[in-house]
Amino acid sequence: MTKSETLSTASTTSVKDENKPTPIVKNADFETAISVTGFGLFNLILIAVATPSVLSSQLETSSLSFVFPVARCDLNISLEARGLVNATIYTGMITSCFMWGSLVDVFGRRKVLVFTHLVEAFFVLMTTFAPNLYVLIASKFLGGFIVNGISMALTPYLSEFHGTQYRARVPLTIGLIYSVANVGLPLLAWSILPLNINFGLFGGFEFHAWNLFLCITMFPTLIAGISFFLMPESPKYLMSKGNNGEALKVFEKIFKMNKKQPVEEYPVKSLMDDKQIYQKKYSIKDAWQQISPLFSLKYAGSLTLVCLLQFLFMMSINSLRLWLPEIFQIVNDYEQDNNKPISFCQMLNRIKPTADAETDTCSMNFDNSSVYINSVYVALCAITGYIIVALFVNKIGKKKILISLGLLGAVTVASIYFAPNSSTALGLICVHLMSTGISVDTVIAATVDLFPTSLRGSAMSLSFMFGRIGSVLGNLIFPILIQAGCASTFFTLGSFVMGCTILSVFIPNTEHKALG
């Protein structure tokens, strides 16, 4: 194989640098240009910047799950209302899903990331000072509407700074950061929520420990917005817009930081024409022309698969995940009040609300350290799983990972029904959420590979929209299922994940595929 062949479509010549030939690459494609930059300091900075961004998304969807068990008396919020608030967050995401996908493809990843983080910080502040359930619902809807733009832009942004060797690990890295955030969230909640804070502010508003907790969750969002303002735009996106000069400068900057060499040593001197997006006006017609190829025969099958996978996986994982603190609180209260060992499902019978429980007396047990400790165990299990899969994803392949973890997730969640005690149930919950969480990020990795740059943001937004719909339905039906019985709850969740396992068989093989 000749040197020019190894550089794909790029043409090369050689120059002498201290008697060592250095290939000079002209008209390089994206994969050639990014592979020369290697992996180093810039990528680590990128991950560091992404960390508060991922944390902000996680806090938006998960912070209230720790607040509800301790704030239900202050907010006078019922079991069904809690499910409604959880669903409202994802409803906001659904309404903005396709909008953000188009904006990410038209205006760029970085601009969307900066804007969404700064606006999201305002809505977190609005949630902090929500005086009643109605304001809380409004703030979470608007927060969900905005935070969806973060999810739409972050994965393409990070993926487009990596070549084929590292790209499959990007969504898994994001998932790992989510898992780390899941460790930090209960620890933060544990340090603040049990505090005895209660003082008046403006207009008779009472400030409690849970208000302080929500206020603190605003800071990662602000940090991420400022950080992305200082970062460059995705070079792949710049190439697709025809801005090869700017893209080349970004490649040179990455090369300089990763290789510790001057930009003059970067061998790529020009980039090939990879223009995919060009619009003078941004109208509904233009937006449809932008996304219409998604529904062609070439992409419709893949789009249907990733949308169904997102729908079923998210319906299962977010139905259980967002109710875990509530479930752990029920188990904690039972085990403190009773010495008689009973099965996990018998404990869950106590989650059924009664009229007196919500109207007559409202009291909270703040001696609930096991709620936070169990949540940490769940997160640590997920971290372990992400690390293992990230190491072997390129060897095993995304398709095999989806099938095997889908099967594991289905079996473990169905087995919760048979758990003889809370410890066994906790282990099964850990494995289930770990396997389904990794599966969701593996689907995202496959989606990045299956669609070209001009359609990638729109394809991801559409698949995420179906995932949000699944989350809404899951949180609305979960209180109904849990009151109908333990068997209906966990067997239903298991059937969702088993459906994903079957669908995963039909996912195309995208291993080491060049980014289109």
C-alpha cells in the first residue's frame, strides 16, 4: 500500500526535517486531519468542559427526585403530582427536540451550547424560588425545553473532535460523567437536605434546605456556559459549512496542544471540500429541506430503529431511576420501624398513598442516610460498567454490547419481583440501571455513525424526542403500575428492555466507520 493510499483521499508530498521525511497532506478529509492531531491535552480539556455540562443536564432531570421526599410537606405534593412534575420536564424536552436539532445543524454546536447553558441557569433559579406546585411545573417545563438543546449539541460537538479510534468512546465517556454526577448528586443532597434551614425571605417566602440545594445546582450550568464560550467550534461542522480556513486553524490548535509542537509542524496544509450545509435564509421550508433526507429509503430504517430503541430504553430507565429516592425512603422507613424481615415487594406496598397521608398529617423522617448511600451504590455500579465497556467497545462492537446488555437489563429488572430483601433488590437495580444506561449511550454512538454531519443533529434530536416521550409515559404510568402491584411494575419494565434487545439485532454494523 502506498503512502497516498494510507491517507485516504488526501494527496501528499514529503519534505525533509532533520533528515526525516514528514508527509505534507493537501486536500485532507476530516478523518485524516483529526487523526494527525492525536489524543492529548485538548481532548482532556474538552472532557473537563463537558463535565459541568453533563452535570447540569443530570441535575435538571434528577435533582427533584431527592427534593420530593423531603419537600412534599412544604409543597403539599402528592404521589401523582410528583409523577406529573417528572413528566413535565420531559414534556418540555419533547416540545423542543426537533427545534434544537435543526438549530444545532444550522447555527453550530458551540453557539447552541453557550446559549442554552446561560438560559438554563435562569430557570434553575426560578425552580429554586418556586412558591407552589404550579410555578414548579412551569419552571421545570421551561428548564426541560432549554436543557434539551444541551443534549442535542453536546454529543455531536464532542464526537466531531475525535477520529474513528476514539469516537465510539465519546458517548460512553458522557455516560461515565453522568454516572460520576450520580455519585455527587446524592452526596450533595445528603450534605444539605437534612439541614434544619427555615427562614423567611421577600413576600413571605420560606427558604428551606431544599431551596439551598437547588440553588447550588445552578453553578455547574453557569460554569459550562462560560467554558464553551472559550472553546472553538467543531472542525467537522466548520468543514460542512465550507469554512475550511477556520477548520484548519482549529486542527492546528488541537495539534499544538496535543503534540506539544508548533502549528507549522502540522502536516495538513489544506482541507477537501466537504460543504454540506448552506442556507441564506432560515425558514420552515429550509428546515424541511434540511431534514427531509432523513425520511428517504437510505436513512428511514436506521432512523426508525434508533427512535424505537430510545423510546423503550428511556421508558424503562427513567421510570425507575427518578423514583429510586422515593423507593429507598419507603424501604428506609420500614426497616427503621420494623424488625420483621419481608420481601422487597411487600415493602413497596407502603408506597401506595392514602388520603390521610397527604391531608391530615405530613411528617418527614430525616434519619434517611440509607437513601443517599443506596443512590451512591447505584452510581458506582454504573461507573464500573462504563469503564469496562469503554475499554472493550472497539473490540466487542456496539451491536453485541446492545444485545448482551439489553438481555441483562431485562432479566435483572424482572427479577426484582422475586427479591427476598432490600439488599438483593438493590443489587438487581444497580445492574439493571447500569446495563440500560450504557445501552442508551451505545445507541447514541451508533446514531453518530449512521448519519452524515448535515443530518446528525436532526437525527439525534428526533431519536431523543422519542426517548423523552418514553420518559413522560414511563413517569405517568409508574405510579399506576406500582399501585397495581409489584409484578406488573417490574415485568412491564422488563418487557420494554427485552423489546430493545430484539430490535438491537437489526442495528447496522458501524464499527470504525468514517464520519460522514
